[in-house]
Amino acid sequence: MTCSHQVLVKTMACVNGHRCCETCYRQWEARCPTCPMCRIQRPFHEAPSVDDEILLQPVRCPFVRQSSGARCHWVGSYGDMAGHVHRMVPY
């Protein structure tokens, strides 16, 4: 990561995976056509935000059913866990 602000919004990356926010990328691109980390020539591409990558991470359900003491066997993405928990927990 070449900058530390706005990484949860829109990021750009070189082919080697070095990232920066779009604002820093546009400022750098106006001065130099290379990656500020590895100096590789373009192309840069829009990269998933850090927020998106977190939501895609695989996780297991951390809950144990109170009635039986059995662990829940659900496995899915972090982004899908809230829906799973919502279905599990009675109101």
C-alpha cells in the first residue's frame, strides 16, 4: 500500500499489486507514468477496496447452539455472516 487514506473507497493497483487510493494515483500519474513502489510502467487497474476484500474473507460461524451445545457448521464469507446470524437468532 503506497498511501493510507481512502483505502476503503476506491483503490488502484499496478500489475505487481502495489495499491494506492485513486486520488494519490491520479496525482502521481500526472507526474510519472510508473508505479511509485516498483517503477513498473502502466497499466494500473481498479482494485477491490480493502473493505471489499474483508467482506470476501471465508469465516466459520462462531456460535454454539444453547439448546444442544453443538457448534454451528456454517461456513461462508464475512459479508454473509450477518445474514446467517440473523436467521439463527430468534427475536
